[in-house]
Amino acid sequence: MDLEFLQSMDVQILAGVAVAVLAVVVTAAAFLFSSKKSKGCLDPENFKEFKLVKRQQLSHNVAKFTFELPTPTSVLGLPIGQHISCRGKDSQGEEVIKPYTPTTLDSDVGYFELVIKMYPQGRMSHHFREMCVGDSLAVKGPKGRFKYQPGQVRAFGMIAGGSGITPMFQVARAILENPKDMTNVHLIYANVTYDDILLKEELDSLAAKYPGRFNVYYVLNQPPEVWNGGVGFVSKEMIQSHCPAPAQDIQVRTTADEQGHGWHTLKLLDIRPRCSSSSDPSQLVFVFFIGVITIKAICYVVIKARPGGTLEGQSDVVIKV
């Protein structure tokens, strides 16, 4: 009996040791894989080169650029809401650096994508226009003060103009594809013509895939004959109808067309409810942090700011709606 008991104990001890060793190995492997995956390829201080592996022309002046990361499992490592700095040369051969927001997330491994609208007089536009497959782009980042945290608000209102849609798309996609984030997203996207709408197929796909959680309202200054979206300027009524009402757990953010052109010029604004010191505390007003804004019938003040489609801001102005 004693021998059988000891043999049984030996087997149990060995089995326990094996399970413990296996658990340690699995945990260590998972930790190493997670650490390696989350490290990212960006350097905030130094430019790094990434090779262009695909260029897809989306319209006469818009293209999607796909850049290869070092390995098929590499991630860019860009926090949601932040952007990268891209370095190139203008038509005079002079160095130019501009901020851009990738439309891909870290769930897209092995590559990242930029959707670029190339303007005739744009200095960085010239660099992208001249890029061919096999060329490299110098990139530095992450950049930016805004960093989205899942569940930080109940709902996001977004107002985007032109190529300023890219940071909005990045944040919206990250929210909607995170099963633990129940934030709702309301987007007003303004352009001059139908052909100017960027990422329309992707936006419509999100709206179809996440009904009730993602709503997009298109506004055109020069709409086609058959059109069921907004027409003309982004108005107070459009914002009231298609953005969430002011509350402490609501944010509205706005980005501009890269060139800051015309009626749909929109720069980043962080809209939060705040009480005016001279008004009844029950009366909420919108506070816009930063801005170039030319939305008629809304603003009493126009602020000039550096153009660019990034989620950044510096000044604040109270604008009653």
C-alpha cells in the first residue's frame, strides 16, 4: 500500500509541476507577444523610412497610399486620436513637414494607409503626387495632445470638412470596432461636390454595420440633382439635428480641410457645455477650443489657426448656439 501510495503521489506531483511549467511558459509567451505587438514602429524624436507598396488612385486628386511595416506582424503604434508627421520635398526641392492621420488602426498589422487629397499648390501634396511604389516616406510620431480613451464620453459629435475626415474616421472606427466601447458617434461631413467625399464607401459600411451607434450626415455645397443630404452651409439646425445635445458626457470635435478653403473650413474644435459667468447656470453654451470656423448662423467670432486635419487645439472661444 505504501509503495502504491508513493507512486501515486509521484504521478500527482509530476503532473502538477508540468501544469505549472506549462502555465508559466504560456503566460511568458503571451506577455512577450503582447509586448512585442504593442511596441509599435514609430519614433517620436526621429524620422523613420517606410516603403510605399501600393498606390490606389481614388479620384483625380485623391489617392490611398499603403506603406509597409518592418514585418507582417508589426504595428504602427499610433494611439487613437493622434497623428504622424510626414517629411517630403516641395516643387522647389525644399523640405516640408506636415501632419497626417492614417485611416488604419493597430488592428491592421504589417502596414498603414494614408488617404491623401493632393492640392495643386500644396507643398506636401507635390511630394505625394510624385511618389511611386518602392519609394519611401519619412515619418515621425506619435504626435498630438488628444488621446482617445474608450468610454470617455457617452457620445461623440463630429463635424469634418474635406480631407479632415481622416482623423474622424480613425476615431470612429476604433470606437465601433471595440466591443467594450459603447460610445455612439454622430458625424456631419461637409464637402463642395459629391466627388469630393472621401472614404464614403467605408463610412457607409460603418453605418450599415453599426446601426444606431454610427450616423453620418453628408452636406454638399454643390449637390447633384438627386440628393437627400444637407445642402449649402453647415447650419445651426444641422448641428442640433445630427449631433448629440450638450451634456457633461458629450464631446463634439471638428477638423478642417487641409487647405482651409471656403465655407466648409473647419478646424479642430472641442465642444463642451459650459455656463457663461453672466448667464443663468441652467443655460448651456458650446465652448469651441481652437478654431477656424465659417459655419454661418452659428458663430459670433472667427479665429484663425494653422490648417491641417489633426485633432489639436490651443484657444477657446464661447459660441452660443
